[in-house]
Amino acid sequence: MKKTKILFAMLSIGLSSLMGQDELDLDAMWDNTVWNEIEEVTTKEYEVEKVTTVAGVRGAEAEDEALHHLYYRQSMKGPSPIELNKALGKLKNTLAALKEKNAQHEKIPEVTHYIIQIYKKLNDNGNAEAMTKELLASAPDSKYSKFYK
């Protein structure tokens, strides 16, 4: 640290003396600077034991509706079958509404993809395969159909 202070002091003296001149001679400054070699660099590493990661939320963020759907605090078990069935019902209603509104709606492949994923989590492979065939038939070029080809 002492060497660094000396180096900065010398540079500031050199700059102040050169500022009085019309041109700043950087080459002369470079040549006249006293360079000190760094003799030792130390690295300190620490290992932390028994770290428990938690997802904590405080204040207004705790009231956010999306946080209700997080399942991190449930020991990473994931949503229960009851929650999956609720989500499946909502997605089926959304899919029916989209098809009623417009049979070629751009969100239909995405919703179908989510329904397939829930069927797979529920181990309902028959319905998952049926929805997969429907997705590949209705939107073979969508970004969601590439997961099932």
C-alpha cells in the first residue's frame, strides 16, 4: 500500500509540473515513472459449511399473487396432484375458450403444450399422447411441437 501511495504521489507531481506546459508529454512521464514490482499476491478462500438456501420475500412482494404458486418451500416436491388437476382444468377451459374464439389462435399450441406436460406429471400417458397428436396435427411448425417430434 505504501508503494502505491508513493507511485501516485510521484505521478501527481509529474502531472502538475507538466500541466504548466502547453503539451503533455506522456512518453516522458512513462519513461520517468518509477515502477515497483509486486512481490506477493495472496488469495484467501473460504468454505462455507451447512448453507441452507431459502426463498424469502418481505413486504409488498409477499402479497404478490404469483408467489402463491411457488413450491420451493415445500421441499422441492413440486405441486400436488390436486394442484395439478386444478391447473389442468383451468388450462382445458382456456383451450376451449381459445378454440371457440378462433380455431387458429396463436396461443393454442402453447396451452396444449402445458396440458401435455401436466398429463405427463400425472402419469396419464394416454391423454398426453392424444394431446401430442392433436398439437402435431394442428400446429406442426410451432415452437412447442418441436418437443414432441
